[in-house]
Amino acid sequence: METLEFVIHPDGRVEETVTGISGRSCGEVTAAIEAQLGRVVSQQPTADYYAQTATSPPIAVHQTQTTW
């Protein structure tokens, strides 16, 4: 499940945590929100960021056994 969590600190800083989105696409999901919030001070990629996303269909392997 894709989740965006925001924590607003007393000093006005907003901490954003994204889970459930693999690869760099989380940046695409959060770009509009971050533009409205203001300047991004730091980013820390999570394990989801480095996860591989399946982009190609599975490959079927067929074996044939021939007896002579």
C-alpha cells in the first residue's frame, strides 16, 4: 500500500515519509506537494527507493528432451 505521512514540527518544518512506492517514482508522486510546501532541505532514500520494479513480463522457459 502506498502511504505518504507528514509530520509538522513546532518550528514549521514538515517531515515527509513515503512508503510502498518503489524506485524513483516516489519523487514524481511527491513533487507537486513539495513544490507547495517550499524548499526541500534534505532527502533520505529508504529501502523502497532502491527496490527493483518489474518492468518486463516473465520469460517462459521451455525444455525439450530428445531421446535417440
